[in-house]
Amino acid sequence: MKKDDDFINENSINDLIQYAEEESDTPEETYEEETDTYADEQADEEITEEDEIHEEKPAMQSEPQEKKVYEDYGTYYETEDDNGEIVFEEDKKNTRKGIIIGVIVGILAIIAFISIDSGIIGNYKNNFANNFSRIFANFKTDKQTKAVKPTPKPDAQYSTEIKDNVIISLGDVSGTEFEPYNNGILYASMNHLSFVDNTGNVVWETDTAIVDPILDAKGNYILLAEKGRNKICLYNDRKLVYDVDDPDNIMTAKVSSNGDVVAVTDKSSYKGGISVYNKSGAQIFSWASGSDTVISADISAASRCVAVSLLNTEVTATTVIQLFNVNETESYAKVDINDAVIFDMEFTGDTLSAFGDNRIVGISAKGKIIYDNTFENVQLTHCAIDDDGNKLLSFDDGNIPMLNMYSKRGTLKESVTLTGVTDFIDINGRDVLYNIGRDVYFGRINSKDTTKYTATMDIKDLLVISDNVFVIVYSNSFEVVAI
């Protein structure tokens, strides 16, 4: 139930309406405009001799006036005018008395109305005030349907306290890859792979045959591949499962939680190729494109569906996503995405999230579009996705940076405008991680639980490890921060 002052009292409104109708029924007084002719003006200007003689006569003393009272009309004096006719003059003294008494009574009534707040008068006053306020509010030109909360002072909405932080020195990290893994962090450098837990302790490390690493991890499986060369290594935790050489040089590679590896290669005489290896190291699928350039690929852990992004630039930038079964050589579904370059794809179950330069598209394993979110007049600058399919995107909307968070099904869940441009973002469930300069923000969007942490050096990358731990990568080290 709303408060009483949110309603308009019907009796008061009916009184106002009845009053307005009575006023409209009262005939208005009309006045005929007097017009003077030229002859009238001349007559007014003429002074006759009789008028002059009349002016020269001495004023006669008026006889005493007889006061008479006429019922229903008041008190008047009888007198004669210059022509001998009887006229009546009102008793102005008594009239003035009546006016003064009326004014005094009116003032007393107003004072009583103002001072009485109970009974009929009090109710009428309250109703009138409520109705007047409500009607006046409806006529405001700047009426707002929802109160706008004032913007808090900078950093007033953020916590700056942390639980712990540890810095691990590495030397030059320009060729080092980082990947979240089992509530810790993997990092791969030249001929080296290490795992650090969420407290900053090195749990294990091992030598590898990879010089310029491509690093990915899903479940317990860790993929290492040689960028620009042909070596692929699969680990189950710290144990090497296989080490194989692909016939072609590897551009990008990913691993599923089942241990299947899909690699994009620069297959000779083609515009790109695809190789898929199972967890035993056997090649179970390969395909090459002769017309369109292969940009990215991924494999589903649920159905082993392979998605391949192909770019055609003959007229405009157009992407075709082809879906393959690893047991067949021809694609069973194609999805055309016009005026977009799909540069990365990620399976969550059997739902494929495709990231483009101006949109994100959700596609089922059967080739049906689940959602297609297009971004016009904005620049998509960064994107991130977690293991559950939650997505975080950063935009630059005419020098107004902002973050949008989307669900697995492509629904916009949260949005926030930033005070500066972000360089790195990551997401884990409802927790997001981003930076503005050296200031790092971790927590839920539009929440008071967000933590602000100022890095000691320039930031090279950011990664979420768990719901209360994140990693900051510097040029020669990385820092594990617990909140």
C-alpha cells in the first residue's frame, strides 16, 4: 500500500471541478466600445453663451437633505439635482462601516483557517496541499521517474585492503605465457614450465622442448605448442603425456578438458589448415582451406565438434564459421557472419562463443545462432571468457570507456562506465578484473565489495586465479595478490 500522500483526494478534486463549471456558466460582462464622431468632438469643444451665463451664476445653498431608510436597500439621502429631479445618495458613512466590518471578519476567518489543523478545516487543508503538490509535480518539465544517486567520490566505493601479496622474479617475461590452472598460475618460458599456487609458492617446475610457447589449460590437461614451428606437447598436470610434430607450422592451438588438441596451421599451398589430436597423441582429424583464410578454431569437450573461423576479404570482411565432426571430412553446418572478423572462438559445453571486431555471436553445435550481439558506433577493445561461458568485454564509446558482462546465453548482466581506458581484463563467474593505469580493480561490477589495488610497476597482463586471488604480470616478474 502506498502512502496517503501518493493519492489525489476525490472530494477536493470534485469541489475544484464544480467550481470551475460554475465559473464557466456565469455570463461575462460585455462592453460596447464608445466611438466619437467628428461632429461630437466639435460639439464638445463649443461653449454656448447659456453655458457661460450658467457658470457665472453664484452657487446656490443646498437645502438640508432628508435621510430616509428603504428596506432591502439601506440608508439613502433624498436630494434634488439642478433640474429639480429627486435623486438618492447612499449613506457613505454607513457603507464604509460595512466594508470595514467585512474586512475584519474576513481576516479573522483567514487566521482561524491557518491556525486550525483538525476537524473539517484540517482535513481540507491537508487534502488541498496534497492535491496541489501532486498536480504541480505532474506539470514539471524536468520530471524524473527515478531518483539519481549522487556519484560517490573517487575511491570512496572501493576497499584498498588486501590479505597478502607475493612477487616472483622471472627476468624478461616478453616470451613468457601465463594461464590460470587449479587455483594457481602456470607460466611457460623458453624450455621451462612452472606451476605456482595461490599463495605464491612454486609447487612444481619442469624443463620442456618448447622455445616460443603457446600455452593453454583445461581441466587437468596442459598444452604446450611451438609457435611458428610444429611441436605439440600435452601434459596431465606435471606429467608429459606425449610430444608430437605436426606436418605444418603451428599458428594457434587449444586443448579441451578431455585432452583433445586442435591446432591452426599454415598449411603449404593453402590458406590455412586444421589438425586435431586426441589425448594419446594420435591425429584424428585434419582439414585445409583453399579459398578463405583460417583465423581460429576450437573443439568441444562435449561432442568433439570442431569449429573453424574463415575470413573472406574479396569484397568486404566476411566470416564463415564451419562446423566439423572429427569422424567426417566435410563440414555439416556453416554460419555466415557478414561485416565482421571473428578472431577468437571458445566452446563452453556445446555452445560456441565467437568474438568479432564488432560483435559476439553464440552458436550451438548444430549450427544454430543462439544470440548475435552487434555493437555499433563503439570499438570493442578486449574480451575475456571463463570456464562457465561468462564473458567480459571492454569498449571505447567515443572516448568513454566501459565494461559489459554477458552470460553464457549472451544476455547483458552488468555494465559500467570507467573513469579511464583499461588495458587488460579477465573474468571468473561474477568477479571481474581490470586496470586503469596502475590501479587494479577486482570484484563485482557496480558493487561496494570491489577492491582497488595499486601496482608497483607498469602492468603487462592480469589474470583471475580464484574468487579472492588475482595475478599482475610485470615486465620482469609477476605478483600474486590475495584480498
